[in-house]
Amino acid sequence: MLVMDVDGVLSDGRIVYSDQGEEIKAFHVRDGSGIKLWLRQGKRAALLTGRQSEIVKRRGAELGITAVIQGADDKLPAFETLLRDQGVTAAQVAYIGDDLPDVPLLRRCGFAATVADGCAEARAAAHYVTQAAGGRGAVREVIELMLRHQGSWQKIVAEYER
């Protein structure tokens, strides 16, 4: 299972408000297509964020992510609940985070990744640090890495080379 933070991972970490008070986030299209490829392989994905936002719910639905946990000020208990609900162990989870609240999860999961612009503590706790910054294709980079390692990436690419 792939579990991702949102702000600073799926987005570049900026929080923009419209004049009407609506929160605006930008998401990278290749991150989204990578998540869809991941899910098409029969794998699971979840979003786990400390913030609460309607746009995160919408983005999760667009991508087919059914496990969207928001408002988790302390992410570790939320992560433990997610594991229990999904019937997976921490060792079966790849987690992508970028900041201090993510460090306990990075230390607990089977494969820990952070984005190029993640904080020093997240980079130190990660097994892998992306070349791409958060919100700039880092999630896709991690997905490709894992699918290559699992021997699935070339089959996916071949489907598009017909």
C-alpha cells in the first residue's frame, strides 16, 4: 500500500486562498497518472494529511483513492488505524512525507520516501529521497521506482508502445 502526505508531497506545499476564502492547491498531472497506474496494478493507496480541505477529498476521488484521512494532527495514530482498517502491516506500506509530522511514519513503514525539498529530518529518516520536489512529480518518481523494482514498469510502458 502506498500512503502519501498531501501538502508538500502531492502539492508544492503552498496554501493559496481566493478572495472568497477558498483554498487552492495545484497538483502535478504525472503524480496523478502514476497513482492511477499504481491502482491499476491492483495495489492500494491512501492520503493522510494533517489539514482538512474539500479539494483533497475531490483529488482523492478523481484518482480513485478511497482511503482519504484528513485532519490528523498526530499522524501516527491515524496511520495505525489505517493499517488496521486496510488489513496491512506497516512493513507492507510505502510512505511519502516531507515534514516533521511525517517522520514517525517514515520510521515505521516498510519503505520510506521523501521529496527533494523535504525537511532534513524527513530526508534522514527516508530510504529514498526523490530528485523531484514536492508537487513536481515526486510521487510519480517513487511509484516508477517501486514498479521497476517489482518488475511491472516495463509491462506498463509496453502497453503504451503499441
